[in-house]
Amino acid sequence: MHPPAGQIAEHDPLQSDVPPAPTILHGRWTLTPRAHYDITARVLGNESYRFDALSALIPEDLALGWGRCR
């Protein structure tokens, strides 16, 4: 994809630490929350995973853009 020149999304993403939280069990994985994200972005691309070792945990990967497109 080639978005036109100009604004993709107005603001940069914000990341903040989260206070210690309980772990989350998801299938065979134990997840520990580390950060909160507040993002307004344009999806520039995506990739689906079906047979990868982590596909049950992360079935899709997104490429996000924000700020000015050059």
C-alpha cells in the first residue's frame, strides 16, 4: 500500500506503564500486562498467521502509521 502524502494520523501513540496486575492465562501462555497504549493510526499493512508456532496467540500482525507521510 502507498498512502498519499499528508497526514496519516494526527497524534503520536501514547504508552504508559500499568501498575502490577495479575497474569492472564491464554491457552498455553501466561501473559503479564506491562503497558497501556492509546493509538490512533492508519493500518498500512497486515499479515495473517495460521500455521506459525505463535498463531494461536498472535493470529494477525499489523503495520501502523501515524504522523506525516512523506
